Amino acid sequence: MQRWRNDDPQGERGTMASARPFITHIIALVNIKGGVGKSVSALFVAWGLAILGFRVLLVDMDPQSNTTYSLTGELYEEPEGTLYEVLREQEPKALRAIIRPTKNPNLFLAPGSLWLSSTEADLVSAMAREWKLKTALDEVLPYFHYIILDTPPNVGLLTINALVAATDLIIPVYLKLWGLVGVRILNRTLATLRVKFARFGLTFPVLGVLVTQVRRPMTKNAADRLEQLRSLYGDKLFAAVIPLNEKVEESTDQDVSGYDYAPRSPGVVAYSAVVKEILERVNRQPKESTDPTLQSPGG
Ligand SMILES: Nc1ncnc2c1ncn2[C@@H]1O[C@H](COP(=O)(O)OP(=O)(O)OP(=O)(O)O)[C@@H](O)[C@H]1O
Ligand SMILES: [Mg+2]
């Protein structure tokens, strides 16, 4: 267990094959629609779990690299040190070679870069093209309790790699017209993938549908769409709904997490509730301690 005290997963070489006392949950935030809150939710979920003491890796699969920018303040215009180097066909790098620490000792980042947009095209002719991310993640599973995947707003090969690698999916959605259309198309895609990947035992389970950016008071249209989502997803809908809240948006530009930046603002409080629901749903209790060596999650 000593390895969890080490803040540098790259320093762990050679110890990773030892028996694992937990299962790593790999949660992908997906929706083919842009702007529904995938990146913001990925950040809040990752930070929230890290603050509770879990060891978390955030993987930025989106060429726009919004989460990478939020966590590092840097835009990676070059491929070096980014996921591009891991997913490329020629001389791919190991994932641990690009993983970077963040300000929170429990939170690590696999940075995205604009170069990932060319990965999408490269993957088309690659061998085992849907499995690249899963294979890359396999070797770092012993380091992390949770791996959070932020994805681009489409179901191209980057997103399919995230879906194949994920153990659980969270679908962020907003209550505007196109938000629901996005969910319908995503559902159809998941149904197709379930058939295609059934022989590999992949079921693409939805952990929850997360409603974001809700205006208060809700318009009649928004309330109707929430009802539609409820009839479609039932208790898959997270009980916590994220309000439209400028503190949430502002927090993505800060040096500190949203939980530190505006702990009492309604959006941040709602994200805390979502993190608790996620933990309940994956059968884990929130940890009091910030030291995962003291309370190793079962699983
Ligand atoms: N609860 C919220 N309150 C206010 N602004 C929000 C909230 N959630 C997200 N936003 C803002 O809305 C915009 C879209 O959010 P985000 O980038 O998370 O969506 P996305 O689904 O990742 O989009 P894309 O598909 O383009 O990557 C961002 O500017 C973000 O800061
Ligand atoms: Mg995004």
C-alpha cells in the first residue's frame, strides 16, 4: 500500500503487477451534443473524488482540450507529452509517460491536445482501433481508484475508444431542444455498440444521466424535457440537478478547484451531491480521510 503515498505514478515502475485491493472505475462523460457540460462535469467529478481521498486520473480525449486548459492553464499545441503520443500508430508512448500531477496530490492528468483531431483520422486504418485507449489504461489501473474520461461532442473513434475503455458512462445533458436530440442519437449508438461488442462482454452501462445548466425558475419547455428524460431513464437520472451558475463557469478558469473557489455556490453544492451519488452508485462510501492508504476502498 506504500505506493499510494507516492505522488508520482511514473515512479512506480515495477510495482504495478502486485495484487490490487480495489477495482478501478473508469467513467466516461459522453454526449454527442456539444456544450452540455461534459468537460465541466468531468472536472468537478474528478476534483470531487480527489478531494475525498481517491486517487484520480482525468484523461482528456477532446482535441479542444478544455479540461487540460482548466487544470494546467496551458493549451498544448504540440503533440509532445499529450495523449496524441499514446494513441498514435507509430511508436506509441506508454500512458504513464505523459501523466502529469496537478495541484491536488490525488489528481493526475493525461493531457489532450489539438493534435488529437488528427488521431481521429489516423485511427480509421489502425489495428484494433477501438481498443487503443483501453490497452493504454490497463497498465495504470493499479494507480487509480477512478479514471475520468472527457470526450469530444461526437461518436468518432476517440469517443468510441472512451466508450470501450469505460466501466461506466455518465451522460450530461441540458434541457434545450438539441440536448435531448443528442441523447436519442447517443442511445441509438450505444444500442449498436452493445450488439457489436457483445462478444467481448462489453455492455456500455449508463451509471447516470446528469442534467446540467438548469435555469431557475424552469421554463415549461425545460420542465417538459426533464419529464421526458425521467420517463426515458427513470432512476438513472441523478437526483441532483446542476443549476446554471456563473461560479461554475468561472471556476474552470481558476488556479483552484471549484470546490475551493466557490464552495457554497449552488452549482458547486450540486456537483458535491452528484459525486456522492456516484459513490453510492458504484457501491462505495465517501472517505473521511484524504489519505487513501488509511482506508483502502473495497471493491
Ligand atoms: N452549470 C453551469 N453553469 C454555468 N455555466 C456552465 C455550467 N456548466 C457548463 N457551463 C459552461 O457552458 C459551456 C459548455 O460547458 P462544457 O465545456 O462543460 O460542455 P461540453 O459538453 O464539454 O462541450 P464540448 O462538447 O464543446 O466539449 C462552458 O463555457 C462552461 O463553462
Ligand atoms: Mg468539452
